[in-house]
Amino acid sequence: MGNGALWVDSDNGIISRDIFVSDAIYTEELKKVFGRAWLFVGHESQIPKPYDFFVSRMGAESVIMTRDKTGQIHVFLNTCRHRGMKVCRYDQGNTRVFTCPYHAWSFSVDGNLTSAPGGLAGVPQYKAIYHDELDKSQWGLIPVAKLCNYKGGVWATWDRNAPEFEAYLGGMKIYLDAVMDHRDGRPGGSEIIGGIQKWKVPSNWKFGAENFIGDLYHITSHRSVDMVSIGPSGAGRRDAPVVRREGGKRPPPFVSVGFPNHGHGLIGALPHYEEADYVPQFTLTPEVEQYYEHIYHARVANLGKQKRVLAAVGTIFPNLSFHGMQPRALFTWHPNGPREMEIWKWYLVDADAPAAVKDVLRRYYLRYAGPAGLTEQDDMENWNYATAASAGQEAGRYPYNYQMGLGYEQPAPDLDNAVYTTAVTEQNQRILYHRWAQYMSAPEGGSLHPDANANLGEILARRRT
Ligand code: FES
Ligand SMILES: [Fe+2]
């Protein structure tokens, strides 16, 4: 399969440490993975009004997400066409024009260097020193090749021949829905609460992606926070105490679900058609508890017998992970060189939840997550040391082991082109790296479409049970 196979042997669960530390591989993955995949840019609720903007990233590059006066959303590279200066150095705001700090070329929020009549965009002294000859229509901000607003989440790609976003998602769609939808089952209906957390970690970005795609094995890491009981019910870390009626409807068990042709995966339940019984979660805050009980009944009514999944934890290839349970969040693992990533974390709430509910959630989210939360530091510490150790001269000669559960995958019922494993497994990590290797092997300039069944077929051919 070309270069990718040099580093990733997903058939045997062996992966080279080089992919976590090598400068050469990093440079190549920026082009071949981040230059072609669909990437998460932000949420429409961050730019609710005309002329709002939010500065984000795609791979290692800065981009600006804007809303123009007609309400349309755009995403541009944050670089001036004249000499490259970053045209916007704020994190977010509202503006009619992005004026480059260097020589003041000015771009409208829809990316044009040419002003509409009475507009502010343009080139200083255009007539006097460019002699009216510069073709401004050719020198606007560089837009992404494709953009998709999926349930409020704004995604984009640099590959104009990339598959449409929903085809890229494949069977993963129903799990992304569970994150983006209102908790009562209404499509969309969520918003970003507060600002987003951003922090740098001396670790390769893939450690985040692979942890969230399916690492159910690392409970040891969170042992201390489990004992402290920071959950919203005052028990455990996040989970509700399991108080259920005898004979009540229980949720389906958690399994690992992976999409081998797409590179996505999650830990969660298989699709089902009925809500399990309600379990109180926010028992320490009656107002919030009341809200969720009400939402539960609305969900039962809204979804009826429709197919649904439980909120899950997963990764959409390459670097968007989500936490569908509380704290409900989206993460991007931005690459900052092979040995550093910048984590961005967006927190979601039901847009029309009462302010008191949002406030309790905000406090819980901060207590649990992010650079100052009690839980995620555990993960970062592992990834930091793993990255540093992988860069060692001698250590680098020994690959990592991803053999857990190899051969125990089964075809997942009710999902397109998916496999699942009931026991704890590294199925999804193998799927992630197999897809990564396919991107790395496909020549630059080509597009990758999730239309071949080869990965799924190979996995199922190895089945041991
Ligand atoms: S670099 Fe932007 S105007 Fe010159
Ligand atoms: Fe963790």
C-alpha cells in the first residue's frame, strides 16, 4: 500500500513509533491527511450574527470562519494574498472588513478584495501605484474547497474532489447526530457554551484521536478521580448511579464500533429502537434533574420507534473527537509539529435549556475537563511521556502493540459497513491507523473516497469467533 504500510501493519496490530515523532512523516501527513480529509472548523452558534467571525485551524494552518450579511458561512485561510501576513489576529469578533496589518489590503467577510459599492474592501492607493491594473477579483482570501454545515457543526476540506460530508461520515452519522442533536431528540438544537478551551500538550496529535476512538483500557489512569467522585450525582466520575427498577428497560451494553472504510470509530451502544428507563443523574441539583427528566419524556415522544443510539465517545477521522455523554464536548487535536498538539475543546448544551441548567453544566464541565479539570490531565500525562519516550534512539526501534482483540470483530447489525467487538479491544485504533496509512499511501493530488469494502472484508476474513 505504499508508504503507509512501512509504518502501520494493522493486519497484525503492529505500528511504528515513528508516526508519533518523525519530522518527515509529520510534513507528509499535513499534506496527505490534513490536506484532504474533512476537518471540523467550528459551530454556527459561535457566529450567530452577520459579520461575526471566529478564527480556527485546519491542520497546522489558521483559518477564519465568517458569516456574511446574507447569513452565509465562509471559511478562508487566514493569510493575506499580498505577502502572507495573518489578516486576523483576534480569536473572534464582529467586523465588516479584515484589514491586513502589513500594507492594509482589506478583505470583505465574504473574502473579496474588491469592494461592493460603498464597501471597505480594497487596496490602498490602487489607482496611483497599481495603475488600476491589478485584477483584485483574483486576489481575494483563499476559500476552502468544500464546506458543510452539519447540524450546526461547520466542516471543511481543501480537496475539491473529496466525497460529500455525509458520505465521508458513513454509518458514523447516527453517532455524530447524538452529539449535535438536542437531548430530546430534535435535530440540531445544541449550542456552544462559553468560550473554547485551548491548550498545548507536548504530544503527537494522534494520541488524542486514538484515545477517544476506543481506549476503554485506560481506567487505571483515572482511578484517583473515580475515587474522588466528581460526577454530577456526587458518585463516580461522570456516570449516574445505576438505580433501576426490577424488570425495567436497560440500555444496550457498551461495545466498540468501527467503520473500517472511513477510519471512524466509537465506544457506545449499537443502534436500538426504544429508550431505556430514565436514571436520575443530577441528584445534587434538583432544577437540573427536573430538566433532564422532562427532556427524557420529550425524547420518548419525539423519537417514538425511530432508530437511535446512546451518546458515545468517538473519533471522526482524522482529528475530531467527541464526548457525547456529559461533559458533552467536541475536541480537535491540532498538529503543532510531530511532538506537540494544540487541543481545542468546545462544550455543547441544549440551546434552549434554562440558564440555571447551563450554569450547572458549565461548572461540571470545568470541574471535569480541560487543562484545569480533574480528569483530562491524567490522559495528557500519559501522552506526553509516551511521545518523549518514542523519540528515543533505541526505543524508536521497537513498534507499539495494537493486537488486543485482533480477529474478534463481528459485522455490526443495523449499521453500514461497520464492525463491533463486545470485549475491550483495539479494533478501532487499528481502523484509525489503517485509514491514516491509506491517506499516507495515496499520491498527493488524488482524493480518497470511502467506497471500497476492502478494509471491512479483510477484517472479517480474520475472524476467530
Ligand atoms: S501582506 Fe497584507 S497587505 Fe501586504
Ligand atoms: Fe481518559
